[in-house]
Amino acid sequence: MGTPRVGILAVQGDVREHVAILQTLGAQAVLIRRPAEVEPIDGLIIPGGESTVMDKLVRAFDLQEPLRKRIEQGMPVFGSCAGMIMLADRISDGAAGQQTLGGLDITVRRNAFGRQVDSFETELDFAGLARPVHAVFIRAPWVEQVGDDVQVLARVGEGPAAGKIVAVRQGGLLATSFHPEVGTDRRIHAEFVKIVSSQA
Ligand code: GLN
């Protein structure tokens, strides 16, 4: 097959970092801001940012319906941080009226790590990767509950949040509480591009 076309939801959040990484991995990065841009992509990244704002803009730009449709049809999506929230079927303590795109059978808790430690970095064992991942968490969610079809890829190893689920996969849907686009480790993006390529 040709070069996989990976969209990046570009209504709000840290879009540029993902574009740069995708290009180094040989994927074509396409910014998604309009409904017509959703159809031609093979996969999508939903970046970190602020899920309440992202949700409002997704609806204002008429992107909710076409994105939900592609997700239901099986398009691979990688969501990081706010992107994980956008992919979750359920949010605990979301903002009033907050909606998600859904698809991933999980319940997430927004800003779960609390005010004292709302940003931190740690090493995580990650299923399928030989060396630990250096994970950067910024006002991150964690996953409170997963459905039967969801594979847990990583949990916090130590500290007050030890054991909390911070990376999951369900079919072509991949989500991390942390920001793999920060730093130089491209393994998680590489995994995602592999998923997209295998389904494109
Ligand atoms: N706290 C943000 C939210 O609720 C997520 C933070 C992030 O993406 N870095 O959307």
C-alpha cells in the first residue's frame, strides 16, 4: 500500500508535535478542521489539549458526526490525554454537557491526578515495548474502568497513583493519559502507524 494518511484533529491542542513525528515515520499528516477532510484519512490522532473546548469546537465545526461515523466503521484512532477523554465512552466528572466522540469502552476521570501532582514525569512499563516509556503527564486523566474488549497497556508503577491505568487499546483505538509526542521516543506513534497501515 501507499503512504498512510493520518489526520490530526486540529481544532485545539498540541497539533504540531504530532505532525512532526508522523513525518519522521513516513506517514502523511493531514490537519482536520472540516467535515470534508474526514473521509479521505486512514487514521486519526486526537491530541492533548482541553477536552471541554475540543468537544465544543468539534460540534461547532460539524465534525462530531463524521468522526463518530468513521470510528464506528473501524478507523484507527490514537488519543493522547484530552484525546483519550474524547475517545472514551464515559467520563466521570466531565464538565456540564460535555460530550465525547466515544468508541473506546472505558470510563475516564478528568484531571485525575489532582492539584498537587497535576504534572509529572515517570517511567512506565508498556505492553509490547521492550524498554520503559518516559511518560509526561499534564493535568492528565486516568482510566477508572475498562470493558471486556479493552487491553490495558500501561499502569502507573509507583507513588500515590500506583496501579492506575494510563494506556489502553481496543482494536484500532489506542489511548494514553500521557503525551508521547513530548520528547524523542517515537515508539508509540510507530505502533499506531503500524495499526493504520495494516488496516488502510
Ligand atoms: N485536563 C485536560 C482535559 O480535561 C487534558 C489535559 C491534556 O490534554 N494535557 O481535557
